[in-house]
Amino acid sequence: MSERKQRKNLFFPLILISGGIIFLLANLEIISWEDIFYLWPILLIIAGIIVLVRSLPAKD
């Protein structure tokens, strides 16, 4: 399997795991729901940076 396909195959599981961790921390009252709703744009920025970096051509 090509390296690019492996990267694509990891993107959605990482998003699901990240979301699960956020919800777990909120349910355990380690972080509050207000914090999540206040900081959600940062999650979009991080996801965009990850997509951008992964789309760059690999150097040999």
C-alpha cells in the first residue's frame, strides 16, 4: 500500500479518537463544555494544518 493511502487511512480514525478523548474529558469534568465550544475553531485550524502538511510532496 502506498504511503499516501496509509496517511489517508489514518486521518479519520485520528479524528474519531480525538473527539472521543474530548468527550471523555468533558464527561469526567476535567474540561467543561463551555471550553469545548469556546475553543472549537482551534480544532479546525489544527485539522487544516494537518491536511496541508500531509498534502505536501514527500522529499526523498
